[in-house]
Amino acid sequence: MSDPSHGNLEKYLYPKSNYKWEDAPDPAKFSECVHCGMCLEACPTYQQTGLEAHSPRGRVYLIKSVAEGKLTLNDFFADPVNTCLDCRACETACPAGVQVGALVEEARGQLYKEDPPAGLRGVLHKIFLRGLFPYASRMRKLSLLTRWYQRSGVRFIARKTGLLRILPKHLQEMEQALPNLTTKPVLGRIHERLAPFGLKRAKVAMLTGCVMDAVFADINEATVNVLRHNGCEVWIPPSQSCCGALHVHAGDRDTAKQLAKQNIDTFLSDDIDAIIINAAGCGSTLKEYGELLKSDPEYADKAHLFAEKTVDVSSFLDRLGLIPPKGRLELTVTYHDACHLAHAQGIRVEPRRLLEAVPGVQLVPLPDSDRCCGSAGIYNLTHPEMAGELLDRKMNDIPDGCDAVVMGNPGCMMQFMVGVVRHNRNEQIMHTIQLLDLAYRGEETSTEAERAEHSKASRSQAS
Ligand code: SF4
Ligand code: SF4
């Protein structure tokens, strides 16, 4: 429950604060920092720059300085705040439990109002955050348009004539790395409640995610299939919206709140056991709706209830007790910890347990598996240099002999796909659920010979 006196206390403690708008960085969060520096080596931007201002401790200090009136919301403040990946690696390392990610998001909210994004950032915000992501129908059209682009021969002409060179380098790489969109978005296509295969164990609703459903609808289909194999009745509410994660990360909290309210009204309209999400970035934001809407008298409690019901699909299956697939996949894979699964939600062992439950799969460790890959929402578009350096480090860490790199977040998947193209690698980039789905589909084949054929097909898909 929110505390209505909180804002007044803030003004009393920090009368000279230069934060002017609602949701200012919370003193209860920044005053916990004891400046011990144990977070420094965990921070990718500090590792890359060696600058204190670009470390978690430095950022917390700057955020506090604005509250104390020692600093204004100027460029000196904005640069370190905006270059933070919001990866939360510092939170895992911090013994005092300082919520650096939330502080940075709140600080960005103030910057967003003080000085709305301009230039390339402004254009990206307008096109993607305000114009596309909040509208499922537009995302669906974008997905269909991309399918047409890939299939009609326009892509061939665009590549052949060098037309794509007008795009920034990272967008060119993304275009090259984008998988062929073979599946239409599931939101609005699958209306009916899908019955479980076998005995019913749970009744769940699934949030499809805007980018996930537009680019990786096959993963959403795989998620539905795996859930049904595990005894779940699955509902995909048609009136759901984008979760607002990218808006929170960018500081556009007003839009994020509108989207959160739409999802709360939609998902709490039925008595379900869990709200399932298969994208780490979305899941982390959904679980923080209570914090986002803490000052909203109508939604604060509902937001907490929503957050309690939200669970990442890997964690849900692990908790429910996975019905192990019988289909065999002869694959060597490594697992990348998406920041918003490992650091923000503490989900590390569950996906690995699921992968190890697939017959034939050999899981090999990825060094520094929870170091950010540089994707971080639209960070790879707004800060391509830093994102590129982090991606290169990540690609160099992939152990030899892997058929696939597996993870649980669409943003990371896109970033790794760019890495595969850039580094001329062969690894397949897969979601944990895709691998499970392949194994369940494999068990539907009846004979040994067919299983062997399926395993061979999976290997060729993963190479
Ligand atoms: S954020 Fe945490 S780890 Fe970093 S300096 Fe402050 S107390 Fe120490
Ligand atoms: S969230 Fe990531 S980039 Fe930002 S301060 Fe923490 S460790 Fe550094």
C-alpha cells in the first residue's frame, strides 16, 4: 500500500531538491548506499570506461546530489544516468540492497519531463515508444509488413542496390540478422481458451509482449504448446497491451502507467492462477507494477495483486514440476542469463534445470553468463558503441562446439543474432522454451527412426 505522506517527507528532508515532478528518486533508496564500491566491478559501463560517474556508486551519488540541490538536471547528470544499461548487475553485487535500477529509472523520468528526448533519441522515442509499441494492431501490421518485405523480393533488391546503407550501422546489422518471420502474431489470432493436453493442473493467462509477438511469434506459439503439455489451460486476452518496460527504461512513465492500467484491468478480469511471461524485460516490469503505480489510489493494490500473479514461464514450469519431454535432441548448448531474469528477478537455476531435463541436451557453462550483452531495451540503438563493445565481449566468450546459445529474452536474442552475423558465427540463437517445444514435438514422433530423424533436423536447425 502506498504511503501518501511520503512526498511531503521527501520535501521536508530535501527542501532544496531540484527534482520537480512526480516519482522523484526515492530517498529511502539512495540513502541506503554506504559507498563501499562492491558494485563497481559488476558494472559493465564502469568496466568499459573506468569512470566513477559511470559506476553504480557514482550514479547513486549524482542522484542524491540533485535531491540535495547540489546539482541540477543538466547534461553532466543526464549522461551517466542515460548511459546506464539498467542491467541491475550492481543490485546483485550490492550488500546494502540499493535499488540502483529503480533510482535510475526514476531519475530518467525527471529528465524526460525536464528535457524531452531530441535528435535521434527523440525520433526513436516518437516512432517506437509512442507510435508503435502501445498499439497491438500497429505491431501486427509491422510484423506482416516485415514478412512481406522478406518474402516479396524487396529485401533482395534493397540489399543488392545498397539502399540499406542509408540506415545507421546497427540497424543495417539488425536487418541482416532478423530471422525470417514464419509465424503470424498470436495476439488477436488465438482467441479461444486452449485446453491442456491431458490432466488440467493450472489455468493461466499469457502476456504476449509487443516485440516478442511481432518478431518471435513462433516462440509465443512454442510457449503455448509447452504450457499445454504441462497441463495448463491457456488464455491470451485480446485486450492486453505492451507491458511498458521500454517506456519505464526511457523515462516515459506516464505512458508506462497507462499501459500498466490496461493490463491490470484485462488480466484481473478473470480468476487465473498465473500471468505467464516469456520475455525477461517485460516480466521484470510487470512484477514492478506495484512500485510504478504506488501513488495511484485506484490502482496501487490491484497493481500489487497483478505483480504477485506474474511469473516467468521458466520459473512457472519449474515450480509446477515440469513433465519432462521424451523427444531427444542431440545438442550442445550454452545459456546466457538475461539481466532482467538473473539480476532483476533472481531466476538463474530454473531455466538451466529445464534445459537439463531435455534428453540428449548437453549444457556447457558460458563464462560471465550474467554480464549484459548490450541489448538493454533500445540501448543498442541509442548507444551503439557501448552496446557493440559489450556484444563483442559476449560473442568471444561463447565456448567452442556449441550448437546453440539459449536465453529468455527477445532483446538479448536480437542482439546475439546481430553478434552471430558480425562475428561470422554459426550458433543458433534460441529461447529456452523453443528447445523444450522441439523436444515435446519430437516425442510426438512414434518410432526410433523418426526420433533419430527429428534429432538430426534439430541439429541442422541449430547450425
Ligand atoms: S550501491 Fe551498494 S555496492 Fe555500490 S557503493 Fe552503494 S552500497 Fe556499495
Ligand atoms: S544497472 Fe548496470 S549499467 Fe547501470 S549502474 Fe547498475 S550495473 Fe551499471
